[in-house]
Amino acid sequence: MITLDEYVGPWANSPDWTDERRANAHALLLPATWALEKIMREAGIVFRDNPATGSGISGQTFGGFRPQSCPIGAPHSNHKEGLAVDRYDPAGEIDAWCMSNQHELERCGIWIEHPSATLHWSHWQCVSPKSGRRVFLP
């Protein structure tokens, strides 16, 4: 399970890691991801740690919280508001399970980017995209 410290990563002292964004991650995003991960683990899905981050967060430094200065994502994107995380998924097993079990995503309050747009990671967010689709294209 991803911790709040793992989620914020190297940005804990960033002025962008505000009380509101910390609360978003702590009270909304992480509980939703923990609930889904629990269901997935019980179904046999293995969550691997990313060697680059030492946790289940994908990428080098921008798979969890992103400061506003991050070149990846629009200003106030869900990552930059503490509402999204990229899960390390090198073989696509997490995304494949999510696509086959969208009712569990709904039950846990998670929306994902379509796996065709997230090779080697699985994007999870706890707010609906504008389309309202459980699985969406960015």
C-alpha cells in the first residue's frame, strides 16, 4: 500500500504541497487506492515496487504528487492536486485486471486512464474525468 510519504516523494517541502492537497491525498486518494489494492491482492494481483521510486509509484519522480512546476501535466492536474497516482505496472497486469473488473473500480471510487495510454503504469484517480467514463483517454 502506498503511504502518504511515498506519494509526496521528494516534494514534501514544496510550497505546492499545501494542506488542501495533502488532505486530498490523505482523505480521498489513498483510501480509495488502498481499498482497490486490497481487492486486487485478494484476487491474486501482485503489486511490485518500482526500482526508481522504491515503492508502487511509477516513473522516476513524477508518478505521485507533482508540483505545479512539473513539466508533465497541465496546471492543477489531478496529480498536482493530490487526486491521482500512477501505479507501477511493468507487465500491464494491473491495467488488465482493472479493465476486466470495472465494477470494482466503481465500488472503490477509482477512475483509470485507458491502458493504451499508460504503458508500464496504471493511472488511478479518485475524481471523475470530464467524460464521466470509468476508463478514459487523457
